[in-house]
Amino acid sequence: MKRREFITLIGGAASSWPFAARAQQSDGIPRIGVLMPFAKDHPEAPAYIAALQEELQKRGWTQGRKIHLDLRWATSDAKAIQSVAKELVLSQPDLVLSLSTSATAAVLQETRTIPIVFVQVTDPVGSGFVASIARPGGTATGFITGWKPTMAGKWLEMLKEVAPRVARVAIIFNPTTAPYAEYYLSSFKAAAALFGIEGVVAAIRDPSELESVLAAQASAPNTGLVVMPDPFMVAHHSAVPSLVARYRLPTISPYRFYTERGCLLSYGHDITDIFRHAADYADRILRGAKPGELPVQAPVKFDLVINLKAAKALELDVPWHLQQRADKVIE
């Protein structure tokens, strides 16, 4: 057999080795590359990583001894995410964990061979990440947001219940980091019509537009806000709550950290809990399971958080039955 043919044969065989075997190639310690589409100082990041490490350790993957987490941070800027994804893939980790639709898209643009466990992806089938929810196929699987398209209507309904005077509601997002926006917009518009509310689509394409867009919405009386699930909105976890408080805009978001920083209420899944489940998938893949045979899962734990301090500032009375349902009430 010629040398070139022999190398080709070995290369083809290596690509079909189980992920568990490939994980032992360098220093014997598997490496998980983690791509986070926001800065390292994000307030929730330590909890996400701690949950991942704790669950991996329970399965025998002790950080630094049995597993190495390679944490990579990017802003919500699409070019920054793609650049960091490229660097991460070039480092040849044994598995990639990606947070968000945009981060997962960036990784899949760089590799279709390294296994991927994604977290908080809105529509993996529509985005082309997997063939189906039950049988993903390929090298990616993970956990969707759990927010069905109708969730946009649910957010609007809950906002109207707490702020009944609201007659106009804007849904805010960045079209670049939320290419799936239409997934929610049709439900949002239908619910707005049902409740007799003017539904407004307010795109924010750059951090410099945050204040001008929110100020413009506040200029119309009885206006509220719905924050779409979006890495850009996650990245601006401080600016948005501060601005909606300044402009007195009743706001609902899927992120509890928004409510903890001054927004009126939030309803969404527990992302920290999802990272715990992601550790289970990482463990199974590193031990030989194929990502394409692990079904995509939806979260089962959702949190309702209400900020009574924000309600008081807006001169709103939160219904008692809603307070009783809440997982956390900020007074």
C-alpha cells in the first residue's frame, strides 16, 4: 500500500472512532470547550459554570484531573462570536458546549466533526442544527429554550394582567443575534390583537440604540415592553433594567436577572438547571454515545419572578394570586 493511501485510510478510520477513544489522544484528559456569547463579567456566568462542573464531578469528571473546561467568552456581537468559535474549534476540544442559537451556529460553521451540546437554542430544527428533535442526527444535540412560539403571547398576557392600563406593547430584540425572531413575532402580534393592544416590533441593532429605542417607546402613553430571548439582551443585563426604570416602562422578560435588577417581572426557564442536564449529555458523549442519537430536550423547570419594588414605582398592584404563584417575590 502506498504511503498516501495508508495515511488516507488511517485518517478515515480515526474520524469514525468513538468520541470516548478520541478524547484520550493528547494528554489523556478530555477537554470541553465552552462558548459563552457574553462577557466574562456576566452576573449569571459563575452559576452556570459551577453547575456544569458540579454535575460533571458527580459523574467522575473532576476539573483539572479528569476533565478540562476551556472557557471562551465573546460579546453578543456576531463577528466576535464567530471569531471566538473559530479559535475554539482550532484548539480541537473533544466536545463543545455552546450557549445560544448564535453561538451554536458559529460553532457548526467551523466544524461538523466535533460533537456539540447546545444550551438555550430556540429552534434547532429550523436553524438546521438537527434533523429532528427525537433523532438529531449529525454531531449536535442539546437543550432548547422551551419557549414555544405561543410564549410571546403568554408574556404579553402576564404583562397585561399586572399592568392593565397598558394599551401599547413593544417587543425588543436584535435581529442579528435573534435570527429566529419571527418564531415569536407571529404569536406576539396575534395576542396583541386578541387583547386589543397595539403590538410594536422594535429592533435594536447596536448598543448605542438602546436608549433611543426605549425612549421612543416611552414617548407614547401606556406603553409596556416584552424582551425577546436574545443573547444581545442577555449581554445588556444592566443597561436595559436601568433604562426601563428611568423611562417607567412596565417590562416582562424571560430572564430572572432582569427582574432582580429592576424590571417588573420575568417568566422563563432556569438556565442554571439546564447546564446541569448538559453535563449529563457531555458525560454520555465522552463515554461513547453519539450526539445524533440523543434526543433534544426541553426544560422542565420554569420560574416566575416579580419585583414589587418596581411595581410600586410604576404605581401598579400585582394581583395576589400571581404573587402566590411566583417562585420569587422581590420586595
